[in-house]
Amino acid sequence: MKPRILVLYFTQTGQLRHILDNILQDIKDKAELEYVAIEPVTPYPFPWKAVTFFDTMPETVQHLPIDIKPLPEHVMNGHYDLVVFGWQPWFLNPSLPITSFLQSPSAKVLSGKPVITVIGARNMWLHAQEKVKMYLEQVNAKLVANIALVDTNTNIISTLTVIRWSFTGRKEAKGLLPAAGVQEKDIQLAQRYGTPIFKHLTENKLDSLHQELMMIGSVKLNPALVLLEQKGIKNFRFWAKYIREKGGPGDPKRFGRVKQFKNLLIVAIFILSPLTALLAAIKLQLKKKSLLKDVAYFKRLKYEAGRI
Ligand SMILES: Cc1cc2nc3c(=O)[nH]c(=O)nc-3n(C[C@H](O)[C@H](O)[C@H](O)COP(=O)(O)O)c2cc1C
């Protein structure tokens, strides 16, 4: 009998679905794959309007759920040998549709199941994966591997292209800027993960899957980004609380603070972030040992609360 794999994901632009299709390309005839999209009741418009984009930050950072469509009955009652869970970060946290799903009754579908997380991000997903690990533990799911695909351009370039993509819908390269998102060649190369996944699943060796996938590059980490994320998440938490003091999503009373946050983020990215990167490089030398320990931790699957 073919193993049954549930492929659960949310995607706005289709990038994550494209990644999942490539990862599963070599096993799609050997396993029974059931793709199920997580869908907000009110979809987020794409491309984004700037005001909606930045106004989504507080609730994303505080994990305040939106309404999502419940998973179909046959999925909730289905038998699956493995779940592949595709998600993306928003504002250093899992996207709001993902945290909403993970807190909803539909998350029970993950209970007792082995889960592979697949991330399609710009380049900052560590804190968010910690939250996904936390939710998986809460529903008694077992994380058995993580595959993270990121945009490998520099931090500034990937920010510029993701902004252009998010606000205009234009992904392709233009002028001096490369295409936005995860590089197409890296998405194509993700096909290499399928066979080891199938082998470990059918040979009952899922416990050693993550190690094998890591050997072929499933998680690569830039230590400087660990420091940038640690700094960024503190600021986002402050701003989320500060904006919510004025009201909920879309409340005109909070627009002034949302605008301040937007301006600060732009300054932080384009002026402070090269400085922070420089400081991070210095810190990297001074605190190399502890930072390398952090890097090793974030590559692994174990969850320890409060690591970031
Ligand atoms: C509102 C918003 C916030 C985002 N924040 C982050 C982030 O904190 N870290 C990151 O690596 N990527 C971030 N991204 C990029 C997304 O993780 C993702 O790669 C991109 O939006 C494509 O996702 P899709 O799978 O929904 O098509 C953000 C995107 C959006 C729309």
C-alpha cells in the first residue's frame, strides 16, 4: 500500500506551493499525496496596500487569530502517515493564517503525526519556527525534519525585491534588481529532498531524516541573521503592543502609530540594518562560541522555550 501524505500549506503568491511541488516531485507517484490549502475566511489582498500590510503586524506578532476555513471532514478523519506542513514568516512570526490554523480545532489533524516543516521565506524564519515548534508540541505532533528555502541575495536586496513584489505583484528581475523571492534554481533543486523523505518514511526511520536532509543542505544559517532577528523581534513586540493600545485591525485611531512603525522599519532596514550587520560581525567575533551554539540549536528540531 502506498504511504499517505497530507500536504498542508498556506500561500499567497503560490511560491510555497511551487516549493512543495518540487520537494515531492520524485515521490508523487509512489505515495498518495493530499494537498490541502489553509484559507482565511477573508483572504488578504495581493498585491498588498501599504496600509494593510503594516497594519497586519500587531496581530501577527501577538498571534491573535483570524477566522480560517475549517479543514474538510474527510481530511480531519483521514489516515496519514506523514504531514508536510508548508508555512512562511510574516514579521518574524509565522504568517497570521498559519498561527490561526495552529490555534484552531483543525490543528487536531496534526495530533500524533510525524511532521516535516517546509519554510519559504525571505531570510528570517528562526523565531517563527520556534513558535511553530511550540504549537506542534501543544497538539502532540512530532517534528521530524525541517527544510528552509530562503532568498540568498543580500539582506538589503531581498528586502527591496520583497517590497516591490508585495506592493506591485512584480516578481521578475528589472533594472538592477534581481527577481524576488527564493531563487528558482534553489526551488528546482529542492527535488533532491523527496527520495530521502520517502525512504525514511517507508523504512520507519523518520528519526534520522532531519540529519540526512541537513547533510544535503536543508537548513543553512547565517549567524549574523540570528543577531538581527533577536534585535528585530524585541522591537516588533514593543510596536505591536503600542499600536494595539489604540485599537484593533483597521481602526483609524491606530493609523498614526502604524505609520510611525512603517517609517521606523524603513529607517531600520536601510540605515540601521547595515550598521547592525557591522555590529553583528563584531559581536560574532566576540561571542563566537555562544552564537555558534545558537546556530546549532536553530538548525535542530528540539524546542526549548525562550531561546529567542
Ligand atoms: C506581511 C509580510 C511579512 C513578511 N515578513 C517576513 C519575515 O519576517 N521574514 C522573512 O523571511 N520573510 C518575510 N516575508 C516574506 C514571506 O515569508 C514569503 O516568503 C513571501 O511573502 C511569499 O510567500 P507565499 O508563500 O505566501 O507566497 C513577509 C511577507 C509578507 C507578505
